[in-house]
Amino acid sequence: MMYVYINHDEEVDRSRKLGIMAVTLRDVAKAVGVSPIAVSKVLHDKGGNVRVSTAKAEIIRRVAAEMNYTPNN
């Protein structure tokens, strides 16, 4: 019997690049190197007591736009 290892993250990234799967807050957070809650705070003004610098907020917005992030609701 032969097993083939598939890297889930690579498969998800490939699917999203092909437009098969929507980009999520987690994807944006991973690309920027912050938590998903920080991305939510910046893009949706939700996130409680999370503080994000102005510079980091600009990066989050830019990366979200580049990744074509759109909220579910």
C-alpha cells in the first residue's frame, strides 16, 4: 500500500488562487503575521481590547485587498 502526503495548507492556497475557495480572515492573518482577531478588529471594528498600530492596520488592509478578501456577511 502506498500513501501520498498532501500538505493541506498548500492545497488550500492553490484552491484559493484558482478562485475555488474564498479567502478568510485566517488567510489574511497568516499572510500578515498577526492573529485573526487583529484582522477582524481592523476590517470590521470587532475584536474587543485588541490594539493594532496604524502602520500594521494599513498593511492588513492592503494585504486583504490584494488577496480579494470579502466578508461572509
